[in-house]
Amino acid sequence: MGLSTQLALALPASIPSPPPEFSKFSIGPLTIHAYALCILAGILIALWLTNKRMQARGGNSDMLWDIAIWAIPFGIVGGRLYHVLITDPMYYFGLGGQQSHWAEIPQLWLGGLGIMGAVSLGALGAWIGCRKTGVRLSAFADAAVPGLLLAQALGRWGNWFNQELFGAPTTLPWGLQIDPDNYNFPAGLPADTLFHPTFLYESLWNVLGALVLIALDRKFKLRRGAMFCCYMIWYGIGRTFTESLRLDPAEIINIGPVGLRVHQWLAIALVIAGAIALVLVLKRTRSQDADPFFLPGRAPEPAVQGTGSDQAGQTAKPTDDGTQEKDIQ
């Protein structure tokens, strides 16, 4: 038997979905949902990475928490509103003669957070937090982008536990198994039908995006919102692709002869807006030497130190706003 044949036999012919009982478990009277744990894990890794990137530019963890207490709740509310109002309003509000499901709107653990809504309203919360802490919103956004992508990558695994938001049927060896008794299983298809694991596609795309943007930032020092513009382009491209495969309900919008899901149109708009904004930001930064992290007059007083380094393994550089930027070695 050849090596290729042995490998083919060793590899699984499909990706299994977890049993329904894995989607939640109870600790006393408390029910813990896997979807919520995935979201929480994503938030924690985003905070960790953002904190490291903020510290490298003169910020600290207190500033991050002061921003996060505004950005995270706003983001969760925005993500849910996007899902309810844009993704599936007919289900929740009983449009078109359907039964309404108002009671499910606050039940986040059932799934249903729209990333584009979370980022949009989360940005408003971040702006409030930044105004209170004295950090520029564009600087915070640039620091937060890689962590945001990792958070989205982890959050997508909640869709795997809930057996939702999968793609069209496929015969590829990495096709996803869905329980035929699951309410998300499309009617009329054979029970052994496999589906594109769009949650996995988007998760891997986001992890790759975080690595790519960190590498670009190290090489080109993307500032004043340039990193966030790159995020818009990267995420928009990936979302446009995954949306072309998904089967979950979504409004189809026709523009001329082209009819696409509403999320695809928004993802395409995200790419276009990000590209235009990136050109404008780069054009502006070429004529400006200063790259302040703090708002005017809000930079903290620099610490008085007797050596040229502030911590072991880190070299401090003065920046134009009076703070120190650290090269993490």
C-alpha cells in the first residue's frame, strides 16, 4: 500500500459536528453555553494582544480596561442588533405571516452576533472610552485590529458547536457533518449530506489576517487608522467569499442584474471603503512626521529613569507626543 493511500485512509473523510449535548452544560442552576465560551475566549485573547500593542506605544492596561468597558458592551449589543435587524428580521418579528420570536432576541447563547454590527457599535463605545482616557481612537483601533481578528476567529467556533451558518453541500473531504435532526439541516437533502465548513474558512482567514497585518505593521508602521483600513479590506474579502457559500436565511438584494446576500453587499462595501480610506490615510501620513498615540494635552508624564531602557528586553524610544514607544524584542 502506497504512502498516499495510507494517508488518505488515515485522514477523516469529513469534519464531524459536536453532539448537541456538547453545546451546553450545567453547573448547579447555571447553564454554560459553548457559543458564549467561544465569544469569551475571543474577547480575552483580543484584550491580551491589544494590551501588549498599546504598551509598546506608551499606553497601559488601565487605559485598555477603561476603553474596553465601553467597547465590549456596545459591541455585543451592536452585534445582536445587526443579527436581529439585518440577518433575520422575519424570524424575530414574525414578518410575512411567520410566528414572531421576540423572547429570543436577548438570548445570545442561541447564536446570532453580526460581526459588522459589533465592530460598528463597538467603535462608538471605543470612542467614548478613548475620549475619557485621552487615547486617539485611530491609535487604539490600530492596536486592537490583530486581536479583533483573533477574537472573530475563536468566536466562529461557536457556530460549529451550534451547528449553524454552514455552507452549501460539498463532496470535499473536509465537508462538515450536520445532524439531520438539527433544525438548521436543509429540508429535502439526504441525511449524509456534507456541507462547506464556512466557520472554519472564516476562522482560518482571520488568523492568517492577524499574522499578515502584524507583519505589515512591523515593516511599514501603519498608523492613524491605516491598520484598521487594512482590516476592513482583509475581512471584507474573506466575508464576501464565505457569504457566497452560506445557506442560512438572508435577504437577497438585487443591484442591476446581480443579486447577492445583504451581507455580501456590505462586505464588498467594506472592501471599497477600506481601500479608499487607506489611500487617504497614507497620503495624509506622508506629509506628517508626528504620530501621536494620545490626544493633545492628554499624554501621561514620562517616568524619570536613570537608564536608557524601561524594562528588560524592551528599548524605549521617545515619540512626538512625549511618550515612549517600545520595541518588543
